[in-house]
Amino acid sequence: MPSRADKANDAPALEIIRASRHFGSVRGLDDVTVTAARGEFLTILGQSGSGKTTLLRIIAGLDHPTSVAALRIGGKDVLGLPPHKRNVTTVFQHYGLFPHMSVGQNVEYGLKLRGVGASERRSRAEAALATVRLTGKYDRRIHQLSGGERQRVALARSILTEPDVLLLDEPLGALDERLRLDMQIELVELQRRLGMTFVFITHSQEEALTMSDRVILMRGGRIAQEGTPRDLFERPCSRFAGSFMGVENIIGGTVASFADGMAGIATPAGIFHGLWTGAAAPHVGQSAALLLRAEKLRLGATASADGFEGRITARIYKGKYIDVSMDTPVGPIHARAWTDDDLASETVRIGWSAGDARCVPAEG
Amino acid sequence: MLRTTLILFIAVWAVFVVVPVALLAVWSFLEMKDYSFSPGLSTAAYAAVFDSGRYEVTLRTLRIAGLVTAIELGLALPFALWLAKAVRSSLLKAMVLALLTVPFFVSLASRTIVWRSVLSRSGLVNTALLHFGIIEQPIDWLLFSEFSVHLGLLAPSFPTMVLPIFLSISLIDDELIEAARDLGAPPAKVLGDVILPLALPGIIAGLIFTFVPLLGETVVPQLLGGGRVSMLGASITSLLQVLNYPVAAALSTLVLGILAALFLALRLIGGGSIAAVFEGMKR
């Protein structure tokens, strides 16, 4: 247990420098560096197999890196230390609650291990339960709780030992949609209130965007992009990042021009311009992609600088808008129409302003 | 539906379990005359149990069965833990489980008789010890002693102890073990606070499946006890051979009574925590 004085130092809550983890010939984690400032809500975003869970297990001490330059938690070197000697706790995907213990016994288990007396344990556990809005559930059995309540018990149990870093392993995955949205807000509020460092693992770009201070997008054991939610959403640095962050229309082509941060991409339907958001400046002739979000496309008569004709193949009514699929010279394109008026004819002109388009390298 | 099934179960259970036991209890209060039951109740059979030294046989049987069960538990727990949680390859796991069942392919008598050539005065152990000069005279308590009976009982009753424990440990979600470690539990605490309580149903099943058959075991005491280690199974069999049904029934009833008392004690000691475990299994 670090003392209060340790906690007050300026070291980042978490530093992993150049960690790799190989499983046989598979590189589960490949030269990854992650740091988290104190009190930061950091999200590790990625599909299954991207290395995000491996990263979490290495931080928790449940797995060990094949090679690493440094691994520090709260400024303390924890390389090679077993989980019980690290001041980190985890909220597990399926909560990891002990079925043979009551809610209260689960919550105070960490304190019991640290030799805290029974009466103090109980009062602190009850306070933690109150923090997660479970006042009075101390004596309940785990199986009497709903999924959302179990989630909160797991949270209370993990924050009670005041870890330097709280790891959350897709904690909202098992909840139904409504509860998930509520818990997103609750988690962020809790994190702000406690000022605790949260490292949140998810595959949901929506959770990453709404909850995080900073997002690390992972792919194949490497970091694909990191930045604020706004960076990732508005300036994806690669075709993969764009598609993961939900860009509906990705048009392949080659770079035809590059000036003042704007690139021209030659596509089968002509040359279109957009803001270059790749990491390195492009060279002419390099293969690239034009990213267009469905909601930025305009359908209808008004001629815009950039655009082409499309033939409508499907209209799906979504309530607030209509999801329109079209066949175009560059392949299928998806757009959102806000009224039926734009969709009177079978062929329609698709337009957008160059400021809304993004250009990225085709790979990497 | 549940009602019908329950009534059916109770009916079948009564016919096949309650009636024989009740008859056994009744028999133990009868007397035999000229190879048939004479009318009237008596406690003569129970007096015979205590007079004829069969009471000592009962105590010895309980002691041997209890010690062998305790040793099995000590061996089976680490083994089951290793097999359930440390062995990651499912092929290796399947192979080890298959190896555990191999003894069932050979009859208990054939497996047991082999011990004689290992433990006898001129057997493997004595020959080796003499050869290396560790002893000067052959050790004669190796065979036809309580030692050889204990040893002979160990291997045949290992699977009945290890399999239920293995199953119950396998059912423990790895996430629970990781959660305990994550909250700061060193290995001993993970075992004591999480694995053992959750494996308790399997441990109790293993204790019962091992202890109860040991009480009735006849082959091993006969072959390795050499007439010096008399146990209950043989005692009851010999009584039945001379058609002394009341005393055989009294002895059996006595053992049943002792078992009932043991289970009652177990319930009183661990009842609450066992119930909690079963309750905890509701997900």
C-alpha cells in the first residue's frame, strides 16, 4: 500500500512503456506505450483481438508482458509484481462477484485482506454502497440483485480500496441498452466525484466518445490512434480509424494533390477534396481514401462543388431521419434524408462541402 | 407436474430405500431359533454385538475408513485443483481423467493381490531395503497389518474423492479467482476464501462417496489384512453365512445410526455455509 505522501507525488497514475506480449507467434500486444494522468478517464477502444484485454491484464498483473521498458502504477515500479501487490483493481466483464458472500462481504473483501477491523469495514462498505446508490443492500445475496445492481456492487468493491488506477473491462457489455446509457452517465459522474483514474476497456465507439477524456484506439496489438473523443471522431488518421469511428462512406482512390492541409483524391467519379487527417503528409499517387459521414451528405437539386449522381436502392424509415442507400459510380453510398421531399425521384444528386470530407491513407 | 414427480420419487424411494432399512431395523430386534425367527421382540442381537467383539470391529472400521478418507482428501484437493485450473490443455485433462478410470477395468481383487508381492517379507520393498543395507531384518508389519489395509484402500477410493472435487472446482469461474487476486488476495487467501467455499459441495460429495463404501469394503481387508484386520463388511458377511440375521441386522443398524449421527454433526457444523453455497449457485 502506498502512503498518502506517495499518492501526492506528480507521477502519472499509469505508465506502460513499450510493452509487448507474444502468445506463441501471435503478437497480442506489440510495442505499446500508454500513460494515464491522475484523475483521467482513459478509454482503450478496439475490437476483440485488438490487444485491449491483454493490455488490461498486464496492468492488473493477471498477465505479464513478454518485454517492456517500464511498468509503473502511481509512480511505483510494479514490473513482475503479482496482482495482490499492485494498487489496481478491476471491474470485470461479468462482475466477478463472489456468489457465496453477501453484497457487503463482497464490497469489503479488499479491506478485510488489508486487515481493516470489522466495524470500520462495514461503515466504509456501506458508504461505498451509498456512493453507487445501493444504500441498504449490504445484507443482500448476490443472486437477489439485478444486472445493473451487480455492476454497482462490483464498482463499490473496486473503489473501496482507493486504487491508483481502476480498470473497467467492458463493464457495460452485459447490460441492456437503457441501463447501459444510465450507467455511462453514472460512471462518468462517479469518476469526476472520486477524482480517480479510470482505464475503461470497450469495443463501443459510442461509449468511448461519450465518457472519455482521452481515447486509445487499438488494432492488432498496436495503437491505431490516440486523442480526445473529438480528435478520433472528427480527424480519424486512417481508413481503419474512420471505419471504426462509424464513417459510413469510405471511397478508395489515390492522392492527386496536396496543399494547405487539403488533399485531392482521384476516385472513379472524379477528384474530390477534403481535409487530410493522416499522421504524415501524403505524396501524390499514394493510395488513399475519402471519408464521408452519412449525415454530412446532402441529397437533391442544389448543385454543390463536390458530388455525383446516385440511384436510390433502399429507403429505411428510422423515425428522426430516413436511411437512404444508393448505387453510385464509387459503389454503394449511405446518406440520411431528413424529409421525403428529397427522395421523389429514383436518381438523386449527392453533394457535400469539402470541409466535411476527410482524406486518410488507405492503410496504416 | 412438480407435485406428481415428487410423489412418484417419494414412492419409489420408499419402496427401495425406506422399506429395506425399516425391515433391517425390525429384524435387529428379533431372535432366531432353529433357523427361523421366533415371535417377540428382544435386544439380544445388540447384546451379542457388544459381547462378541463386533463393536470393536465397528470402531476399527470407522477409524480405518475415516483415516483413509482424510488421506484421500489431502491428496485429492491439490490434484483436483491442479487438474481443474492449472491444466490448460483439454487433451491433457481428458487423458488424466481417463487414466483415473483405468483401475475400474481390473477387478479390485486382482489389483489388491499384487500388493502382496510388494509388501511381503520377501517382497519388493523388503528385498530392496535389505539389498541397500538399510535394514538387516525384513520388516514384517508391511503386509497383513493395518498399514497394508490402509495402503490397499488408498488407490481404489481415490477417483471417488477426486472426481466430484474436480467437477466443483472446474465450475468456479476463473473471473472469481482473478477478482480475488485483483482485490489483494495472496494465493492462500484465494484458496481459503474463494476456491474451498465454492468447492464445498464437491468436497462433501467426495467425502460421502469415499467414506461410505469404505465401511462396507471386504476385499482389501481380507487379502491384505490376512485375518488380523477384521472389518465390518467381512463381519456382516460371516454373520449372514451362518444365518444369524438379527445380529447382522443389529450391526448394520448400528452403522446406519453412526452414519446418521455423523451427517447430523456435519449439518450442524457446516450446514449454514453449505446452504449459502447452494444459494450462491442460483445465478
